[in-house]
Amino acid sequence: MDTQSLSRSFLTYFNSKPQFIVRAPGRVNLIGEHTDYNDGFVLPMAIDRAVWMALSPRVDSLVRVRSLDLKADSAFELNSLVRGEGWAEYIKGVAFELQQAGHTLHGFDAVMTGDVPRGAGLSSSAAVELTAARAFAAVSNLEWNATQMAILAQKAENDWVGVKCGIMDQMASSASREGFALFLDCRSLEIQHAPLPENASIVILDTSTRRGLVDSAYNQRRSQCESAARWFGVKALRDVSIEEFKRKTKTEKLDEIILKRARHIVTENARVLEAVQVMKSGNIKRLGELFNSSHASLRDDFEVTNEALNIMVECANEQQSCFGARMTGAGFGGCAVALVDKNRVQEFVNAVSAAYRQRSGLEASVYICKASEGANVTQH
């Protein structure tokens, strides 16, 4: 992102130079799908696409934001926040939760822009929330605690905006480190930074299909997982090991659908734990195999892929340069993620785009990504 042009836009709108520039990235989940609401393990990575804000503090409690992408303005008063509609609700929700947590906030003037593709399942909303949190922290002189800010941003999305997301997106946008994926225990919120293999590129393959029915299917999967946890007599499926799963389902009868859902979560948690180990040892071949078995499990046991996602993953895996690929995100459309030989990445992108077009009749959007730093601020 060209911060100079962002500063110039600020100057145009507010007739002065900005004091701060803040950014927060989108994310892609490498492995660990639908495990978050089962208290499990996830391995997302902040991507080098982000939301940016140039801003200066105000002496009063007014917040004015110009969205350069939407060519729209929003203004609200911190002392009298009222729910409304639209993009500014993410910023307002963060303000509300920060104040609820006892923080005293100052107003600011800002211009905002971003290059996280919207609706692709790459967490553009979490990027906006963490950018807002960074902005309020900068002008209100708040101490930055990545985990606490992620929790408040998640609350804003859950309670203010009304979208029931897990904590993964906000933690990835808040706490990631450049060059590393973020290993997160969704129960304790403990994190570790897992190094990405040096000779691999992460490629996001957008199927150009958007998830329909995802809310009802998501809620259904969630309640099926809760039923399974009750059957196993545990708080959440993260407490069931593969051995225990095999032993208990061998001797006792569990509804076939519930059994499949539980098997995905139990095996997926094991795959995340193994993925962290193989990343530390640099075993890129095994990491690719884990991607592939994760996709098969999401397709056959959790049943959240669609035809486009399956075609995309097949097209990716046919390339010699690909170590493995899987759907990423909630499913039923959106994106797949592939682990690709860094030296052959452009050849991979061209081949997969052509093969996908031929088989699905759709155009893919493809993003070669680097693992980026979480939300940050620079003073100007």
C-alpha cells in the first residue's frame, strides 16, 4: 500500500497531515477448519493484504471516517452510539466494546482503504475491526494487548454487528508475526508462531462462488458437534483423541451423520498439531499431505465443500509444483489454499487458472500471499 497517497487523501479531506497510519491484515486459514467453535486448534496466517487508515486525533468525541473504496462518509458520536447499517458498524462496534471494557476514547478524523477481497472468506471484517482498535488505541493512548483487542473485536462482531464468528480471525489479524503462521488454541487463546517453509508459497484460489446457505448449515454443523460432545461426555470435541474416538464408536452406536461430523473435528485437530511440528522441522511434503487429508475430511465427513471447491483442489493437486491444497473458510464456496513450490509459483497460477476455467466455466481470482505482521501503527 502506498502510504503517501493515503496521506494525500487525508490532506484533501481534512486539510492537514495525518498523525498516524494504522493497518491490520486479512487472513487465510492454513489448516484447522470448523475446529474453532469446538475449542480446538487452528493455524491461520495473516496475509499481505490489509485495511489501512490515516488519522489524526480530535479534541472532542466525534469520529469521522471517509471510506476511499466505497466513496462514502460516516460520522458518529462516541458518547451516544446507536446501531445502524453498513460498513461503519464494525468501527462503531469496536468503539462500543472498548468503552464497555472501561477505556476512555478520543474522537478522530480518518480516511480508510483496503485491498482484502470482500466476501472471499479472507476476513476483511476482522481487518476493519483491528484497524479501528489500533486507531482508537493510538489517539486515546491505550496500551496495545493483541489478545485483549482481538477479544473485544470479536465481541463487536458477535454482539454489535450480529455475526457469530469464532476468535480465529481477530487473533490472526491482531497477533500474527511476519514470516510465521499463528498456531492458536481456541480454548486457552495461547499462541505460538510456526515458521512457514522457506521454499514454499501460499496461494489463495478464489473459486468465484459465494457461499449460500452458509448460516443455516453452519448452525446445523455447530449443533451436530455439540451433540457429539455430549455423547462422548466431554465439554467440547477437542477433548476427544483419535484413539478414544475409535474405541468408543467401535463399541457404542452413534448416529452416522453425527459420527462423521465428530470424526472430522477429532482428526482435524490432530492434523493441526502435526502441521505445527512439521513446519518447525521444515517438512513441506508432509504439510502438503495434511492439507490434502483435511480437504478430504471436509468434503466427505463434514460435507461443507461445493463442486467448485472440489474442482479447484483437484486442479491444484494435478500440478507437480503443488505440495497440497484444501478448501479454507466456512465452505460452500469461497477459497481454496495451496502450498506451492516458490520457484514455480507463476507457472502454477497460470496452469490452475486455465484448468479451472475449462472445467468449471468460471474465472478464478488468485492471490500469491506472504505471511504478514498483525495490526500495527506508525507515527507521522
